Amino acid sequence: MDILQNFKLTFYNYIGNQLLKTKFSKLLSSFEGIYLGDSPETSEISIIDSQTFLESPYAYSEPFEATLIVVLKENAKDKDLILEKGGDFFLYEDSSESEISHRLEIIKEYFSYKYQAQLLQTIFHKAENSIVITDSCGVIKYANQYFISITGYRKEELIGATPVHIKSGLHDEAFYKNLWCDLKKGNGWSGIFVNKNKNGKLFYEEANITPIYNNVGKIISYLKIGRVVERERLLSNELNKEIKKAKDMIAYMLPIKYKDENLSLNSRLKAYNYLGGDFISFNKISSSKYILSLIDVMGHGASATMIGLKAISVFQTAIFYESMTKSISMVNDVILDINKDEYFITRYISGVFIEIDLEKKVINYISAGHPDFYVRDSSGLVSYSSNNMILGIAKSTSLRVNTIPIKDSKYIYVYSDGLIENGKNNLDSQIENLENIIFEAEKNKERFLKTILNKAIGDSEIDDDITMAILEFNYSL
């Protein structure tokens, strides 16, 4: 599963035949995450019948990121020509709804990976850290602009070669032998390199190297993230700005605003001025079952962010074929494995994982050392406390699952601890104040999360991320 969820695809419908146009407009509008654009300028994809497309291919393909061609029966033989003239995706005019849905899923997956790759490319290229990826033998396959600049070599001189270019000669053979011994065992490495640039000038690089595995557990690459120590000090203010920008980009990984006949979800993130580890995921895993989760990595910095991304990615993938308890256990095992390495800062994760089962009319939850979450029903606002230890401390043989009957529940509200630990008052006062704010926020559900954030924090400086979500029930069970 992708971790990048908060994007939508907008189609502009150019189909000439009115009945066909109406058919596809209706189908597109019913598909989650897909919208019909008001104009070509606000749309990423054009949908056009093959006959109209062939009359003027440029007009229907060039302004868009992709083109979906509805192939008419009379143009079935012209598919190669359509492809040659800029058609990207195809459907037939008599395609069934299931065939159309399958094709749209493929298009969404394509754009999801495309946008995720663009996001990572931007982060890698703009980062004020050196980022280098090598193959399993240490041959450089990728180097970002920061690394290229500090070495003084051209990209062409670095790619395809080992880092021998920048060795200063000040590290002995035992240094590199121990480094490779750790890496080949699957351990990470952390330390200081004394390197030299093309002009012979020495520079000190603080670096972390991490193995990258394929699907069968074999090491295929290594990722090195480093920083030039003196440069970091000189540019600390600028780095803070860049890190803040990177943190803002993580907001795009929040779940997309969701609504169906059963539930509505909205989420919000207020980022601290450092990279952190708050992440939310929301998945509909069957026709009657939904999963909402919020994890919070203890600590800040790139390691917290990477661990958070890893944890939420593992959970989002596992939840579609494993139980909630098994999926959380898999996350726990991943964090334990990371924490085994003495070279890395030990990180733990608190989290709340909520399963809505509409068939059984219950809410099942596992809260691993996380702040209370709230369920609003006719009796009032009911808080539910942690029922398990935080993740990453010990091997979990069993996780405790608590069950709440849905009954007349109106909504579920979850948040990270940054919301109640940023105030000047003690924690009990902060929690009591939060509950009062929640009741006040109910007056305008469209601004529910914004009201809570404004009332609880206002313009105060924060020293932690604040992430929250509201999951509303849209019908009476």
C-alpha cells in the first residue's frame, strides 16, 4: 500500500456522444478519489472517445498529464495509431462497470506512485544533507546535488564508481573492514567520515548508512544520509527552514478526506519545526469494516520520520491480509529490530488502532501507550485509555483488544499528545480543557478540528507535532 494518500485525480470529459459522456461522468463521479473537472486547466486527465481524439490528438493530450481513450467499436483497429498519437490509457465503449473500475484503479495506482516518486525526488534533491544510494557492492547509483556539491566532482564522475574518489587516506583498512562487516550483517552504521573533495580539501561528514532489502530479505542497496559538520553549523537557520518545509510536505501523507454512506473522516496536522513521527492512516478493508490508526514516534528528526513512515507502511500493508492484532505485532517487531542496533537512537511508538465493524456493530480498539481517545454518544463524551504498552519495548505475545458497542455513537476523535502537552497547565487541566473545547467545537462540525486547534493552542509556540482526526457516523445503526 502506498503511504501517499492525500491526492485526487480530476478528469475532464471531452466525450462527444452525449449518452456515452453521461455514462462515464456518472461512473467517474462514483469512484473514490476521482473527480470531474470544471475546466481543462484544473484537470490532470482527459477522457475522450477515440473518434474525437483522432481528429485532433494534440488538443486532448498535450495539456494533460495523461489521456484516457474510450475506444469506439469503429476504431478498435486503430489502437496502435491512438497510442502513437498520445493515448495513455484505454477503455472500450461497451466496457462493464467492473472493467471500468479496474482500469481506474490502475490509473490511480500509476499516479500514486508517480506523485510519490516526485515527492521523494524533490526531498532528495532539495535536502541539505548528502544522500547517496549504492548497490550491494558499494557502487554509487544515486547521489543528490548536496553530495555532488561538497565533493566537487561531476555527477558523471561519481555515478557508477565507488566512493574511493573522496577517500582522504586518514582512515585505516580496519575502519572500512568493520564498516562493511556491520553492513553485510544487515546492521546499520553510524559515524564520522574524514573525506576530501576534488581539490584535495578535507571535509568531515557525519553519516548514517542503512541496508535496503528486497521482498525476499536480501540486501540490494545501501542508503547513506550524511551532513558536513561545519556547514551544518553555519547554515543552521537555513536548515531549520528547509526541515520545516519538508515537515509541511508530510501533511500530504494524511488520509484524504473521506465520506461514504456510513462514515466520514477528516484529519489535520500542525507540524513542529523539526521532522517528527506523527502519522494517520485510514482504510476501508471490506464492505463493512474500516480501520483508523494514529501513531506517534517518540522523538524528532529524520530517524523519527523514517521510523514512522516504516511503521505506518507496514501496518497499512498488513491490515489487508492480517488481523489488527497481527498487523500491530508486525509493526512492533519492526521497531524492535530497529532498536536492536546500538548505533541508532532508540525509538518507541505509541499508537491507537481502531476497527469499526458495522456488521457486528462494534468498535474494537488497541491503544498502545497512547493518550485517551474519545467516542461521542448520547450519554456524552466518553474517553478510552491505553490498554497495551507502547510499541518497540518488548516482544508482544498477545495484544489486548477492547470492544465498544457502536449503539448511538456520533463520532470518534483521536489526537497525538502534542495537543495536551504544549500548554502551560498540568496534564489533568489540559485534558479537562480539551473536553470542554470538543463540546464547543461541535457547534460547527465543518470547522471541528480547526476550532479545537485554535482553542487549545492558538498562536502559542509548540514543541511537538499535533495530529488529529474525527471519524463521524453518517447513519443510525
